[in-house]
Amino acid sequence: MLRIAHRTPIDVDPSLALTWANLLGSCEGGQSSGTSVRTCDAAQGSAALTLDPTRADHVARVQFETREAREGLFVTASDEGLRLDVEDTLGLNRGDLPANRLAAWRAFQERARQSKAYGRAERQALLERERARAGALLPEYFGVLESKVR
């Protein structure tokens, strides 16, 4: 379920509550699943974000990496402020998120293998075909695939 989140929380600056540039789409962050793991808006609380997903320069500094201690794809950033936002404030490496990202990536790799899409250009074309078929309702973790294919 989509929630409306705020880059600068209402508690911090109520005047930005309905400012378009301050509004973000967010997942429910584990609140409806009965889990104690909180991510996204549920984890952010009253912390203002440095990260602005509408800025291409911010998005370009966010990447996915593997880590030896745990299997999965972990969100991180080359900029310390952005890294703190994605890893700590938003908790984007908590729970099963890294494992789910890796599963989505491996499934795409298998589809690419079956389609004989071995090079970058072929994988990008496959991803664009999948985007076109999905329309406005992209599957979960689609952003991971976009990031890994670019």
C-alpha cells in the first residue's frame, strides 16, 4: 500500500506539510504486516531527509552492493549523508529487503538468460519491454533492476 511521506516531517516544519516538493510516495514500512521491522516512512519518524529521490544527482549516488556478512543486495550511497538516510533513517537494509532485492535481480538475470539478452544493451531492452508490459503498476524491486542494468 502506498503512503504519503514527507522529506521534512510535519513535526519538524508544519509549513511544508502540503508542499509538493516535500511529498514522497512510500511503502507502509512494515506497519500492516505485524512485524517489528520498520522501514521507509515508518522508520523515518521525525528525522528530515537529505535524500531527494526527485534529484538525478542524488539517485546517481545511491547504489546496491553485496556484503560478505549477509546475502542480499544492500542499498548504500557514495555520499555520507545519503548513506545515513538510506541505511539508518529509512532502514532500507532491514528485515528481508536485501534478500528480496537479490531474488528479484536473480529472477531478472534468469529471464535475460532465457531471452539470450547477454549484453548491457540487450538487458536494457528487455527491461524496457517489461516496463511497457507492466504499465503504471511496476513490480516490486523494479528500481533495483533499473539500477543494476544501467
